[in-house]
Amino acid sequence: CSDQYAAGATSSSKNGREQQEQQLLQQQQQQQEPSASNLSFLAVGDVSKIGRGKHTTRAVTLIELPFGGFMADSPGFNQPTLDRVSSTELAGLFPEFATAMEQQGGCRFADCMHLAEPGCAVTQADLERYEHYVKFLAEIKAREEYDVRVMQLAKQRREGAMKVVTGRGGVARYEARLDSKRHRTTSRKRIKQALWDDK
């Protein structure tokens, strides 16, 4: 009787292992990148009271688009932003720019922003996504200018009405902070230049 029980236990454990392996294979197949023709497995939630969709994504997936490229579907990903991209890094996110620069021997200037600089290889090439680059660059520059203004205002609030001036020998002293140009008189040189500009 014990031999039969042992034989039954080994056969049931083999069946259990096979079932687990089959379940793992099915899960792996479901987690593979979906093709454009097989998008029916994506979960869709109800529409909320304000007319927006509810999140149903639980894992990050890349969806291959029929016209080329991929779309990322990740939990909590509502709208793509360029908050962590600087204006100098943006051109690196457009691989066709690097190809155009290789073909034409690079841009004339090392810090070329690919807008209206003379000798720019990117503006000379007819690139499909160039308009998107210009739009994104304008958004990033506006954000960077805003960030600089916020930082300057925060510095002024932190320092208050006094500023620290370091004198000879490293001796620090406090002076009243004056608004620039409000307490200054215009120099004679600037007045004369203004007169010449008016003529």
C-alpha cells in the first residue's frame, strides 16, 4: 500500500510541475510585447464621472505601432512631459539629427541649438520631426526661464533687504540691498549715447 501511495505522490507532483510550467509559459506569452494586430488583451476601465478614463494598467508594456515605433503603456502615465530634459539634451533625443550631422560633417558650432545658426547640418536637412523639435525646444526654454526667475525671487526673499559684502581680508559686512537702476543716476556717457541714438 505504501508503494502505491509513493507512486501516486510522484505522479501527482509531476502533473503539478507540468501545470505550473504551463501557467508560467502562458504568463510569459501575455507579458510579451503586443503587436498592432493583437491589442484586444489590453484592459479597459469604465469612464469616470468627469469623463476621463480610469487607470487599468498594472505593468509597463511597449506597444508596437503599425506605422513604426513603439508606445509605452505604464501605470500612472497620463501625459508625457519634458520636465527632466534640458534644452541642450533635447537634440540627443532625435536620432535623425545625429544621422544628418554625420552625413553633412556636423554643425559649424559645437553648441548649435539647430534653429537658425549658420552652417547647421540639421536645418539644412529636410527632417520630418523638425517642427516637433522646435516646439519642444520652445517649451523647454520657457520652463527654464521660469525656473531661473523663481530661483532669483527665492534668493531675494532668502537674503531679505540686506546683502553680505566681503571686503579686504575676507571681512564680511552687511549693506542695504538697493533695487538696481532705481537708485542710480544715469552717466553722462549714456546720456550722450541716447542723444546720438535719437538722431
